[in-house]
Amino acid sequence: MIKYLANIDFVLWSLRGRPQDSKWSNYADKHPDDEQFIRALSVMSRLSFSKPKMKEEEKRGLYNSIIAQNGTGSITHKRVISIVSRVAAVVVCALIIGGAVWLGVRNQHQVATEVVALCPQPLSSVEMPQSVTVICDNTAIPISTKLMARVECSSDGEIVVNGETVAVNSGETFDLLVPKAFRATVTLADNTKIWLNEKTKIRVSSQSSTSARSVEIDGEGFFKVTHNPDNPFVVSGQEIVAVVKGTTFDICSSSDPNCRQYVVLVDGCVDVDMPTIGESVTLAPKQVLNYNNNSYMTTTADISSYIGWREESIVINNNSIVEVIASLGDYYGIEASCANKVSNICYSGRLVLFDDINKTLEVLKSITPIHYEWRGNILYVESN
């Protein structure tokens, strides 16, 4: 129920009298047995909001404030209405969830208990562990010490890691946390497959025949989404949202302010929504959308440099040995140092990354004039 009450578009649709030309009306027609959806509608129908009039000078002050923040002449009246509506909807979402708890305490104690239990902390504030970890039913379960963890999810909540059942999730979502120097793959009940890069957190909605297909991500993931034209797959990042019906794409959207945010489309079609600025863009294959500081740019690019990590390799594009070693350090989560006299010759190609970094270094050593040694946990590289 919370996933609907916390959805701005759902709240606006409900407050506007549930117009029939909306995706939510279509969803209601196609999923008449979705109990969580029905309960969310019930909560909305039981809440009322006063509508105090805003004084004319207050309206003008709000309008001028929005103009000042978005640049003179760069925003239309329609855009102002959109911003005000969405800001109001965010506030209403919070009020509705709080109201749902209040109503449950007053009339239905069971509803109140569920609302509190199903309201997890924001994904960005979940602490990253030392190894790949699943959080379900308020329990953290370390699931892998391998560089690559392979996770499978069933429609009945079973979570299988590297062939072994580690948990059965009874909640509406579960979190998968992938720390530095680790990777993970996730296969969902509908056969959608997700590759997760290091330093990535993902929140997955429970998969059933009637539930919405959605995940929330803080980091980077490569998605190969099973086609379903009647049930779009939604990936919510920190400032960008990807909506697809069946396609292959990469999304990087992190709460880390130093991390780039982008969507890369491999094949199919993806709609990228940017709620903060009220914009939406449809990408074609091999297009990249980069988002930064409330602005975006789309380009056609060589996407191999964006998705090489998923294939357990790195793309070298006229890079020096120093740059390559730095990339290996990031991938394996180790400290690496290059001598000043390391060759400044640049290389291009693809370097396959083994689970054992020494095997990767031996391949690199066979094609470049370098020597390496370990001093404790630090990798030192120098020229032959």
C-alpha cells in the first residue's frame, strides 16, 4: 500500500477525482484484484484536506521565487503549475502516510501496524556493509564473500544466492547491498536480469503476477528487462527515473554528489523522467542521457566504455598504464601505486578481468613493459 501512497503521480490522480484518461485508471481496470492498490484508494477516499485561499501577494511571491530559481524567461506558466503541483504532492504524500497511520490507530489498528512496518528508511541512508548483503524482513543477511554474487528471486519470496536459499522474504520489498570491489547479478521472478556494479544499493519490489515491476537504485545497474507491454518496469534513481516495457539499458544514479548520473540505452526504448525539472526524454539505441545540476544532455556515443564493467572487463581507449592500473585499483578495491618512470605509452582494447587480480596483471604484463609486486596489501607497478 505504501508504494502507492508514496507515489506522487498516484496521489495527484486521486486528488483530481481519478480521471479515466490516466495510466492509473488503466491499471485499476487491468488489476482489479490488487489488494494493496484497493487499500491505497480506500485510504485516499477517507482523507480530506482543507483548501485555504492563498493571498494574492503570496501567489505572486511564490511565482517570483520559482522564476528566480529557474532563470528569467526560461519557464512557462504551465511549468510553474507543474512545479507547484508536484511540490504540493510531496507534502500530501507525507500527510497521507501520516494520516493512514492515524486512521489505523483510530479505526483499524491492523492497518496502522502495517503502515509503520512497511515504511523502510530511504535507500540512500542504508549503511553499506563490508560484503554483499540482503536486507529483508528487517534482517541483514551477509550472502557472499565472492567478487561476484549471483542472486535469484522467486514469486513466492525465496532468495537464492549462488544456488543456495538464504532467505524467504515476506515483505513488500527487499534490499541488496553491493559494497566496493564486489559485483552482483539479480534474476527476478519475471526473468528480468540485473547486473549491479560496486558501491550499489538496490530495493526490489516483491514479484508476483499482479504486482508492479519496480526497483529503486542508488549506484549503477545494467538491466535486461523482460518484455511486458501491459506492465512497465520502473527503475527509480536518485534524480532520474527509467520506464521501460522490455529493453536493455544501463543506469547510473547515485546519492554520491561526486558520481555522474546517466542512462545508456543498448536496445529497445526507454523513457527517462527527471522529476526535479519536470522533463522527460525518450532514448534511442546507443544514446546516452547525462544529467547534472538540474540539466541534461543526450548524445549518441560508443556505449562500450559505459557498460564494460558488466562484462567483467574494462575498455581501454587510448589510456596510459597509470590510468589502467588506477581502473584496476577501483575495480578490485585495492590501493595501487605506479613508479614515476612507468611507460607513458597509451593503449586501446579490452582487458578481461579475472576474479584473481594477479591473473589480470599477468595478462597486462604480457602485452606491456611492466613489472609488479605486492608490498603488504599495496600493489606497486614499475617499468621493466
